[in-house]
Amino acid sequence: MTPRTVMTDKVSAGMRTTPLNQRWRVVRAELRTVRFRVLATVLAFLAAGLLVTGITTLALDLRALNSRVSGELLLQSARLQNIVHQGAPGGGPFTSLDELFTVFLQGDAPGRYESVMATINDGNTFLPAGEQPSNLATPALLETVHAQHIENRTVFHDTAMDGRTVRLAITSVSLGEGGSSGLLVAANEVGRQREQMLASFGTFAVASLATLLLAGGVGFAVTGRLFVPVRRLRQATESITFEDLSSRVLVPSGDDDVSRLATDFNRMLDRLEKGIADQRRFVDDASHELRTPLTIIGGHLQLLQAGDPKDVSETQVLLLEELDRMQSLVDELLLLARSGRPDFVRRDWIDADSFLKAAMDRVRVLADRRWQIEQLPGGHIRADRNRLTQAVEQLAANAVQSTRRHDVITLGAAWTGTTGGTAPLGEPDPALGSLEIWVADTGCGISPADQERIFERFARAGVSRGKEGSGLGLPIVKAIAEAHSGTLRVTSHINEGSRFVLSLPGGAP
């Protein structure tokens, strides 16, 4: 029973420590986030700035305090010198230091932190009436004063009194040669004032710490809101797989860098999703359409009689036809797969009239039909000549499949968005209109139901008077139109004919 009890205790201990471990992992993960690093960096710079500001201010204040205290102490010796120049109260000069010091101490009272004392060498010590901040009439201080003084000068000396630092200004005083001499001692409790400044610095430090804590709390909340798109971006990247690119980041309102990052990320996902969808569709289309010719080739090879020259010759012709059809199908699928690329079209200025005439020369050899150019538009169109020729040839090939020998197939073009549909003279201007190029025929037409789906891949119209195609011709024309930022539309009636119109913007009539 004992081992079981020990194991239970260990399991219980593990269960008790698991939440703590989880919290510690959460804390460590938070410490590695950009949010924490940015906030910690800002707070570190703020703390350094406050510290430097506080120390610099304290140093300047202490320096100013030293200068001010020294100046105030010198005022006492200056006042004594002024009294000497004014003379004794009864007129004439002072005859003794006792009289001089008595008049001096009856004058202005010293400041809040100041004390004054006068002493005659080997004689009396004089103090003003009332209490002073510092008790100067002590044997220890008198001994210090007599040890530090210098004749005919004022000496500053800092000493400790009752645990406080006091600055002394010791001035040598005499009434002429042969007379008695003494000392004027002015004291200032500079230590107490320094303590008050240090206390103010402590208050500043506490206020700075409170400011840092407040700034940290506010910054944590603000950065949390700002980095919500970044966190969602990370979650989205974790959930995105090759099979599922549907995740998107919720874009917050605003025009800051984080919002633009979320927007650009969603656009990147849109492009990736479209590219992968095109690849999947290409694979699906290729596997679907190539299966039939491969099956036909395999079946004929299995039935081939190698000893029969006629059978070999017929099978060879059939296999070559199937291979040609496969090659054509693969070329069309690759063309559709490349239609979404930015370099699918290479635009240049094309003379519309010469383009239509050259296209007519190319397509009239497709079949024995009554070929006509219905209208020449004039002007220029900015487009890819090769892709545009490919689109017109495909439309003409479709028209051939829907017509017979006596039917008419017409090519034409006209400008839209211009006055009267005419072609004004002048330099090419992309803002002047769009060019509509059409291929019309008087063939069997297309039913309304088929008109809704003929632009889909591998869709075929129900009525055809020629060889059935792959069903990729019109999707290719539509892709070429969309690559030029244009459109493709059809108007058709059964037994009356069809009219395919390719509308291309960015031309100059």
C-alpha cells in the first residue's frame, strides 16, 4: 500500500503544480512578445530620463545652495565693514571691539538658518539676543574657529554640530595696529537645507515611480489594443494551411502601420488563395481533360496489330491526332493558368485600323466563309497585340464552328465614350474612351441557357455546325479581356447568329 500512497502523493503534487507551471509559461511567453519589449524599452528610456533629470536637478540645486549660503555668510562681514565706516553712535571711530560688536549684534537679525557670534582674542564672546539655530558658544567650536582663521581674510569651513553640517564664515577683525583683534563668525545650517533638498528628491523619485507605474499600466492597455491585429495575425498564420487559406485578420479602424499591416496581410492571403485555387483548377482540369485522350491512346495501343501495316498506319495517324489535341489542350490550360500573372499582357500603343486589317488577314484562312470588315474605328488602343490577336482569332474560330459556307462573319470596332462615336484627331489620351471590338456571324446562334455558361471552362454550346472544341476558347478570351481591365459579352439568337464584343479601356480615339 505504501508505494501506491507515494505515487498518489506525487501525482497530486504534479496536479497542484501544473497550473503554476502553466502560468509561468504564459508569463514567459508574454515576456518574449513584441508588446512587452516595446513597452519595456519605452519605460526604460522614461525611467532613465526621469533619473537623469532628477539627479541633474539635485546637483544644480546643491550647487546653487552652496553659492547662495556662501553669499549670505559674506553679507555679515560686509555689514560689519559698513558699520565700521559709519562710525560709532556718538560720532567718531570705534575705539574698542566690544563697542563695535555690541552695535553689530544689535542690528539686523540673521536669517532662518543663520547664526552669528563675535569673539575677542583672549577676551569676551558676543552673541545676539534670542535663540539661534546653532549654538556657537561652545569650547569645541571656539577652538575650531581659532584654528581655522587667517588674519585679514574670510575663511569658509564646514563642520559638524549636533549631527548637522554647518558652514562657517570666519572673518578676522581688528581696529588698527596695536589694537585688539577678534573674529566674526557667521554660521549657516547648510546640512539641514541639503536634507530638505534630498527629501524633495525622494518625493520626486516616489512621484516618478508612480508615473512609471501609471505609464506602464496605460501603455500596457494601449499597446494591447494596438497589437491586437498583430496577435490575430500570429493566430491566423498558425491556423493557415495549404488546404485552408480562408482565415483573415480583422482590420481595426484607423490608418496606422498596424492596420495597414493587417490589410496587406489579408491582401497577401487573397493572392495566395487565388494562386492556389488556380493551381488546383489547372490540375483538376488537366487530369479531367487529359484522361480521355490518354484512354484512347492506351486502348488503341492495346488493340494494335503489329504485323498489320495498315493497322499500324491508321493507329499512328489516330495517335498523332490525339497527341496534337493533348498538346493544344495543355497549351490552353497553361495559358489560363498564366492569365492571372502581372506580366500576362505587355501593353503598347496599337493602331486600331491596322490591327483589324491584320487580324482579318489571319482569320480568313480558317474556313471558306464570307469574311467582312464591318467598321474601322481609327485611333490607337493601348494593349498587348499578341494577346489581342489571340482573342480575335479564338472568337473567329468559334464563329467558324457555328456557321456554314454561305454564312457571313464580320469583324469591326468602334469607340465608346466619345461624341457621336467618331474618331477625333490628336495625340493618344488614355482618358478619352474604350474600344469595342466585335466578331459577329449569321450562324446557328446560341440558346439563352448556353449563353449563361459558355464562358466557363470546358462548357460547350448545345448547337454547333463544326468540330467540337475543347471548351477553353471563350474562357481564354475572357481572361485576356480581364487582363486588359476589360469585359467580354455576347448577344445571340437561335438561327440568326451571334455577336461577341470585346471591350478594352485605355485607348485614344
